[in-house]
Amino acid sequence: MDPWVWLGLSIFIAYGVAAITGFGSVVIALSMGALLLPIDSMLPVLVPLNVCMNGYLAIKYRQHIHWPTVIYIILPLMAAGTFLGYFLQPWLGAQTLQLLFGLLVIWSAAKELWRDMRGNKLAKHGVWWTRIWTGLAGITHGLFASGGPLLVYAIAGVQLQKAQFRATLTTVWFSLNSFLAIAYAFDGSLLPSLDRVIILLPVLIAGVVTGEYLHHRVNEKRFRRLVYSMLLLTGVLLIISTLL
């Protein structure tokens, strides 16, 4: 299969899953796509697509955004970490990036599977623990545009309603991915990717529409377990393919 056709299928699946479960659009698309494509070649495509998606959602649900959490807790540390992660990317190299991303995917999928099967809630963290993990989430976002797994863990102690949580994180991803898109424009990787962004945007929309249709027609708990199992397998395959 053509690698970019495979990425299109990955985007369709990823955004369909995100519409059903509310998580994982970039992580799923990137982890599936990385089986055939280098991570650094996919990011200038996936990040602008994610900006479009999260920009729409941030505007639609703007009344639920918890701005103090965005401005005082998440964005300062996430922005600094994203800046650092972006500049670490070329220094680490493609093989190391894939290995680190595979480890991140395995850690997050295994943690969520274990928590889901045991019925545990995320434990609340102290202030400094939250800050450390938020900064680390920023670094992973700069490296892979995938800070979600670490950030959700980092802000477990922040009291937000479900609608506030989703709208707040959507605003964070829109802000940070806009920064990354601008960075890709300056480093010259965005412009050659724009044709693929335009071609794949309808695929993203189709995935979201399909996911919205299936949202009330599938057992979300079982579906989440299936997705985490798929991510766990994908992470293992990424590491194996890197080490071979």
C-alpha cells in the first residue's frame, strides 16, 4: 500500500475514534502512520489538520473553556516544553524519535488499560508534580504533537467538569499546534505538505462524521479497551521495527 494512502486511512480511523471516545486523534494517526512513514514527514501534515479540527471545536465550545486552567496552569509550561521538544527533534534523529514515540504509546495504552480494567480513577497530584508532568507533556508535544497522554495524567488533580475538560484541552491543542504549524512554515516543511493537508482534510471530516454516527451505537467502554489494545500492539510494532 502507498504510505500516504495508509496515512489517509489512519487519519480516518483516528478521527472516527476521537469522535466516539473524545481522545487520541493525533496519537492514533501518528502511531499507525509511523509503521510506514517517518514521524518528521507526517507532522507537517497532521498538525495543520489538527489545527483546523481543534479551531472549530474551540469556537463551538468556547463557553466551556476554563481560562484560568489554560492561562495559569497548562499553557506556560506546555509552551516552554513544546518549544524545547521542537528543537530536540532534528537532534534526536528519526530512529530515536520512533523508539521514544513507541515507548510513549506503550506506556499510555498500558496505563489506561490497567486503570480501565481495575476501575481506578486518576490519582490527584500535588502542585509540583503537576508542573513537572505538564512540562514533560509539552516536550512530547513538541516532539510528536502528542502531549495528551502525559497532560491528562498531569492535570488529574484539577477539578473540571467533563465539558470544561474537553473544551479546555481543545483550546490548548489549538494554541500549541498553531505554534507548531508556524514553526513548520518557517523551517520550510509546511509548504511542501499543504497539498496533502488539503487532500486529507475531507478524509478527516469523513472520519469525524462516521464517528459521530457510531457514537451512540457502540459500547464506549469496550471500544476504548479495543483502541488501547490496538495502540499497545502498534507501540510494540514500532519499537520492533526500529530495533530490527
